[in-house]
Amino acid sequence: MDADTGRPAGTGRRGELDALRALVVLGLVFFHTALVFSPDDDFYVKNPQTTGAVTVLAGFGVVWAMPMLFLVAGLGARHSIRRRGAAGFARERLLRLGVPLVFGTVVLCPLPQWLRLRAADPGYDEPYGRFWPRFLTVRPDLADFPFVLEGDHFETGHLWFVVLLLAFCLLLAPVAGPLASAAGRVVPALGRHPVLLLLPALPLAAVNALLGMEEGFAGWNRWAYLLFLLYGFGLGDDERVRALTRRAAASAGVLGLLLFAATAPGFVAGDDPFTAWTPSALFTRAAFGAAGWCWVLALLGLLDRPRNGTSGAPDTTAGAGVGPLRGRLHGSRRYGRYLALAALPLYVLHQPAVVAFAYGVVGWSAPMAVKYVVIVAASLSVVLAVYEYGVRRTRLTRFLFGMRPRPRPRPTTAPTRPGPSRPPAS
């Protein structure tokens, strides 16, 4: 989730990937706020009244949103390894992901846990300064790899995504060369048989069905996310695959909708769909995994369309209104670039803000819709303001949130006026 992501060699920046990344990260504010009103999820702070509609609506997001982030990260990894080599890629990811992970875990993650205790027990009055060292009291637990630390109150919280992404990148680095070569041999077969683009759905279905779905990781098994990253690394950077994806997008989207609809009985009325071993639960998990791949494929193809003035397409904006149109296009690209660079800091910041505002709002005697809007609006305002004025403007805060230093402005030299001509010396 950094500036490299989505910039394959020779194809220019892929704006649709910036848009998807920004959409997912900002959408998490809406998603996690919705969990305050969900009857099923064990969120930090809960509203006294809940509604099952939240669970249904959340399902439409979890089936594709976090998988998309891992797939786009895999595409970025391919580009980064090509530029830096495997060792340079590993060092870069340790710096850009490891530093914000440690900073966020130590500084930001204790707050939601402390507010959880206060929300659950009105008599709990332990000061935050006394709770903080208890949160950081940890012991090793290699059985839950890659979450290798455990404590009575310790958690990485929403930063599970960063933990998994960092671990997967370090696992990928030493085998990146053979994987890239293998992917190069697969692509010609895809050209002859485009239906093979749907085959990645089968391993995803198997992983989710056999290893179980994990509620803490947005309903997916953690190792399914590794498959999405590997698919992005192996296939997402090839122009032939992109062309096939564009052609298959509509069919994949329809198939994904059918598979997702088929999970409804298992989630609504069946046995525990996350861990049970009944035929209904196994089918539900498998259909969910396959639907996720179809939706990711459909979104990639539908958004990867040639645009006027880009990717070599002819500019058809000549004539009346060309100035305003170009201005709007430039403005949208500028905001897209801004949000693309902000994605990781906004991700790190968003959940503590949502929990803090929810803690103050759920006690209001107001309709759920009003509370929801207030929490979302306040959280978005705060995280965007903190990013703009507290993160992106100094070298230290950019480093702590995984951003590269701001490029130094190039010195400009005033043009020199030619002096009066002189006759050549004799």
C-alpha cells in the first residue's frame, strides 16, 4: 500500500488501482462504524440498539475489499523487486511497513482496547497511563504466526493487515525469481484459454473451506490473502492478462454475484459458517472464497479501461470545453495521487478515531442513522486533518507512517540576458 503499488514497468501509473486503494481505505471508516451497530461482531464499542441489516451490507464489502488490497500489493511487489532486487525489496518493506506497524501498535492500538474496557464496565476507572504498560506486557506465541506476540490486553488490532502484508512480502522475496518465471510460462496458456482466469478461485475456495474463515481478518482465512498477493505478483503486471481481464470482467462479475448469493443460506440459517465441518458450512466457505476472486477480477477489468488522452488513446477533447475538461481531469488525477500516498497513514489512523468517537456517541438518545453519520463524519474529518497537518509535512512523521521523504524542490535559475555583442578580438 505505497507509492510503488500499481506502477508496472512500461505501462505508466494505473490510476484505477489508486482509486481502488483509496476507496477501500476510506470505506473502512464506513465499515468499522457500521460494526458499532452490528449484532454479530464483537467490536470495541457497541450501540445499545443494533440491526442485522449491517451484517448483510458488510458482507458485500468484505468479500472483495481486503483481497483487493493484497492483490494490488502483489502487483506493486513485482514492480518493486524489478527495480530493487529481492534483498532491496525486503529492506524497503521492513522500513515502510515495519516502522508504522511498531509505531501504530505502541501508540495507537492501546486506545481502542482501553475504551473497550470502559464501555463494557461503567465501574472501570483505570487511568490510561496505567493501562498502557499493561497493554504492552507480551510473551512470544509462535503458534499464531505471523502474530508472534501475545498478551492479556495486547493486540495489533486493525493493523493485522500490515502484519500479514509484511510477513508475506518477506516470504515472497527469496522465491520471487522462480515465481516470476513460472508466471511467464502460464500467461501464454491464458491467452489460448481465457477461462483459466477463473482457476485461482479454486485454491481460494479450498483454503477458506478447509482452514476455516477468521472473523478477525474480515471473514477470510489469513492464508487466502497470501494467494491474492501471489496472484497480483504473478499475473497482474502483464498486458496480455490485463486485456483478458477486461474481456472477462462482466462474466466474472455475474458469476461472483451468483456465488455470493449462494452463501446466503449458510450465513443466515446454517451451522457456524466460519468453523463448522458440516456440508453446508464447507460449501458456504468455498463459495465465499470463489466469489471473492470473481469480484476482484471483475473490478480490475471494469476499471481498467482506456481513457481519452491516456495510454496512447487519441485525445478527443479538442474543441469547445477542452480547457475545463482538462482541468477536471488534472484535478481528479491530483486528488487520486494525494489519496494514493495517504493510503497507509489513513489506514493506520482510522480505527482509533472511529472507536473514540463511537465511545462518545453511542450514549446519545438519537436514531442509529444519526449516530452513524456523526461517527463517520467526525472520524473522516479527524484522520484527514491529522494526515494533512500532522503526518505528511515533516520528515519524522512521514517516516513513522511509512512514507518516503518529500522530494526536495529543484533549484531554479533565472535566465540570463545576453550581453551586448562585441566584435571579435583581433
